[in-house]
Amino acid sequence: MPLILVLSVESGPDAGRSFTIAPDVEAVVGRAAPATVVVGGDPTMSRRHFALAFDGREARIRDLDSAHGTLVDGSETVAGTVGDGARVQAGGTTLRIRLRTADTRRDEILTLMRAGGEPLFAVLDAARGGEVYRLILEAPEEKRSLFEEPRASDLAAFAPYLIEIPEGSPFLERFVGEGWGRSWGVLLTSDRPFDEVRESLKRLSTVVHDDGRRLLFRFFDPRVLRTHLPASDPADAGAFFRGVLSYLCERDDGGLDRYTPSAVGGWKVARLDGDA
């Protein structure tokens, strides 16, 4: 079965970032373009520091005449094969290589989603396409559009939907198996009743423009959530957690992050999968 390669920044100024290396593409890792995997926060990393070639089964690394050299598991390396779990030192940055099957990754994500023990909900965006809308329609769990009538009926195939996910629900396997990594929606945990959670999310999904127009805020798109929440003022972050204990959001490398409110205001994020 083909593998996926995830390159995670374990320590250094860019710690926490991850990149997926596609098979049959040689990725150049460095501080700035023309590198194709840019780790820009470390001034001791060369612009083109090292290259990673991945054929779907194994990965090979080669140093690109970097100023400070490339170390693999503590040994300076010019070129060679790197395996699962190898640590690469480039300047002041340590990166870790993970090779996994797609099925293994999905199983891990499912386990992590269920591990919290808190009531679980999903907000799915039917506007992402017919596959999402069909998944919503076929879900046996309690579900409802975040739009009110008549808009809910008029835009049924394009609306965001709140779905309750009870323990043992088959919906979670379908969501991860069919939609993970495709920005179909986000998961969240809450100890509030379904209708109360929906009311909180309805308020969050509507913003008022300067000219008075009411616009849809697509917080339920993981690309929006993981961009907007870190950039928001800590005082404004409370709106995200009104009636919500946490958000479970896919990363662009297919991993899983958990966003929770901070005790001192604002929010905090934790990487739940084992890539780091």
C-alpha cells in the first residue's frame, strides 16, 4: 500500500508546522524561495538546504551544499535513505520524517477524535459539493441547517449543517474515510443541548458588513478556522467558544489540531496526532 510522507518541524522558530511530500516529487527544503518547502523563521538554515525525494515507498535525502550541513539522527549526511521517525537537523531547526499508510493515518485520527470523552458534533458545508450533501442527508443522527426558513429550504444543498455524533455513530467513519483532508467541515465538542449549540453557531456564522449587509462567515471551513482564529484578537476569540468546549480541525498535512479557550483569554491549540 502506498505511503504518505509528512515532514514536521519539531524544534526551531517554525516548530509546529508540517508539510506533506507528494510521491515522485523532489521537495527542496530551505529558508526561502526557490525552496519548495519554505521554513522561513530560521536564519541559520540555507535558502536551499536539503532535498527530499519520495517514491511512495522510501525517502532519500541529499544536502544542497548548505552552509551548516545536514544531519540525520545526529550524523552529518551528504546523501542517503531516511526512514520513518528520522530526525533531520538543518541549521537551528529539527524536522521529523513520518512514513504512514493512508489507512493507518485515518485510524489514528478516528481514535483521537473519540478520545476526549466529550459530546461530539460536526459542522459540514454542503456547498463543498454533492458528496458532502449526500453524506449529510444519509446521516441518521440529529442534524439541522444553520440557516432559518425559508432560506434553509431554498439553499438546502449549499447550507452549513450541524450534526450530532453520538458514541458509536457510523457517521464519524464516513466523514474521515471520505472527506478528511478535503475541507468538508470541522468537528467540535460541547456539553450543551443540540439546539443551544446551534444557536451559538448561528450567531458565529453571521457577520455584519460596514454597509449593514449580513454576510456568512465560513468558520466551519477548516482553512478559514485555522487561519482566522490565530489571527483574531484574544478578546474576540470568546465568540468562537460560546457554547463550545473545543474545535477539532484538520491541518493542511492531514493531521488533527484541537483548539480550546485559554484560561487567560484567547485560545490555545494542541497537535493531537503523532507527527511531532
